[in-house]
Amino acid sequence: MKHIVIIGNGISGTTAARNIRKRSNHTITIISSETDHFYSRTALMYIYMGHMKYEHTKPYEDGFWKKNKIDLVRDHVTDVHPKTKSLTLQSGRSIEYDILIIASGSKSNKFGWPGQDLEGVQGLYSYQDLERMEQTTKGISQAVIVGGGLIGIEMAEMLLSRKISVTLLVREKEFWNNVLPLQEANMISRHIRSHHVSLKLESELKEIQADEKDSVKAVVTKAGETIPCQFVGLTVGVSPNIEFLKDSGIEVKRGVIVNEFLETNIQDVYALGDCVERNYELPGRKNIEQVWYTSRMMGEVLAQTICGNKTKYEPGPWFNSAKFFDIEYQTYGNVANVLGSSETDFYWEHKSGMKSMHLVWDKNSNQFLGINSFGIRLRHECFDQWLRENRSITYVLKHLAEANFDPEFFPRYESEIMASFAIKFPHAELNPRLA
């Protein structure tokens, strides 16, 4: 029996602990300075908006951990000592391990802007961030959010729920068009403005100004515009939370370097989740992926390895989902913001401006490569299977209705999509009605 110590109680560390417990009698300790118990990080916005309470975000009752013999330590790891297989905690306590799992997550990015450490300036990643936001947004009327990613749109929705006006600074030409193709980015930009957000495109932060109490009073853009506000949300992405490893001998670059078995360069030390940087390539995937489901999958895979069934992390085709106010977003495979030289595409948008579908395929082989869907729910298992089987664009269109996950009383758009596709691509080898 070994002592497994896990740094971090997010989805990756918690999943590893639960699955190790299912398969073994190892001693398991989880260390976290954020919260006593694991909670759903994606639900932070709903706590702020009053849709949920914190206790509703915990998937397991508080007694679950003791019942399953998983020890929880509320503390912060300051140093890792692989030579002695021990950790130093902020409290002064030392903990020894046989196997160490680093699942320390991410932290919000800051880029050295003047005023970035003022009261009322923050990101949104941890429960402590939520608590700070509760305090610093009480009674305010104006907020500025810097950055056009998914956390930025969540924060905008949170603030608007409390009647706080929002200005969103985005350096790209359209919202998130460093990720989304221009058609979808245009649609989402329009949708954001329809929710009375002041969306300022091609606008970058220069500095944050303070009032006499060292709280936020305004931001200044690089174009020289001054925007009064009492809160600034920094949502320009996150980066691996790995500073405590700098003198440990564990190899790090942007994240903790791991191989296909999630092993670091140190024996018996593994890493999971947002803090990981793979040292090998996976087709269609980035080497750092800070996504909930990839973290969960890593935890499941590593538990198998630690319990004697050495297993590679092979997540399969890329997918993700999110929500832009009223529009749900799903992506499967690879739909880049700019088409590759061997790719072609088809984009359909409903006249409401609230639904769209974007398909990409190889123009030489007609192999389906990916899809973006906005406002139409898709079945994950269909697209995951079609991508794994290298299906053609014709096959995908023929079976598109099978992938629709919307309830039966929702409107269907497959006929309209197919008709639009047939007009743009009348060739028999592409048109599913003729092929």
C-alpha cells in the first residue's frame, strides 16, 4: 500500500483520487488551499447570479471523503522535494509521499499593466475570486472587462444580472476571432451588443487609474480613451499554476512537462489538468489544454496507471462547449479561425442571427474535419465516431438529423441547411441528395 498525495482538489485531482480509491486501498491525501471540498468551478457564475448556492456546486456530500478514506488537507504547498519525497506546506507542516500527483490548476493572466493590483481589479478562476467579486462589485454601476474569451463573456453576464453596465475591451477585429472563424465571431459580436454590452473591438488596455482610496476609477485604452468604472475584470486567459515547482527539479516550461502516461521527468511524480504541458504531439490538439473534460479524462487515465494498468492519455478528437448569453456553442474536430490550404468549408446561418453551423472538410479527399454549431445542440457520440472513422462530408450531411440533440418539439433546420449546401455545392460527389 502506497501513500498517494495529490496537490489540488479540482476536477483532475479529485477524479484521480476517486478512481484510485475504486481500484485500490492506497492511502490518498488531497491538499488544497482553495476550499475544503471539491466543487464545480464552472458553476461560479451561477452562484453570483443567484441561481445556485455554493453547497449546490459540490457533487458529493461532505462526509463522502471520510467514508471513502480520502484525507483532505486545507493548506498551500510551498515546496516540493523529490529527493526526499516530501512536501513543505505554508503552515510549516511536512508531508511525505510515495507517489505525487500535481493537479495545481491555473491562475488568471496579468501582463504588467499599471494599476493591475488595485482594489477592484481581478480575474475569475477560484472561489476566492468569486468572494472578492461579491465584495468589490457591491453598489457599483460601471465595469470594464479586458479580454474576449469565454471567462470574459461569463463575467459580463454575471455583472449584467446585477444591473452593472459593462464595457468589453477586445483587441481582435471581432469577438474571439483569434479562435472563431469570422462568420461566427461576427454573429457573437452582434449578440453581445444585443445584451447592451458596450463592445469595443480592436481596443487594448493601457493602464488602470486609481481614486484617492487606491480603488479603480477608470481605465485608459491604448487609443487614449478613458472609461470610468469601479471594477475591472481581467479575462485575458489563464496560465499553469506552477511557481511552487521552480526549485524542485521537476521539468517545467509553460506548464509541467509530461509524456503520454502523464509522467514528469521525476520518477513517481505525475501531473494532470490545467497545469500540464505535453512533450508529445496529438493531432488537432494543443500541448496545453485547459478544459474541464480533458482534466477529468486525465484523472481517469492516471488512476489506471497508478493501480497497475499503465495507460496512455489518448483523448481522441477535440471537442468543447460553452455558452454566449442565450446561444449555446459546440465544436467537434478542428474548425480554425482561418482555413488551411487544403481545407474548404460551408457556413449556414439562420435569419434570426441566433443559430449557425460551420462545417470544414479536406477539399482533396472530402474527409470531414470539424464542425462549429451555435444554437443547435448536437450529439457528442455521433461526431466523435464520425471523426474517428474519417467519414466524408457527404456522409455527415446525410446523417446530420441523427446528430440533432434538441428536444423533439424544437424547430429542425436540417432541410434548410441541406438546401443551402446544395446551392453552394451542386456537384454530385459532394451533394448528399445526388451522391
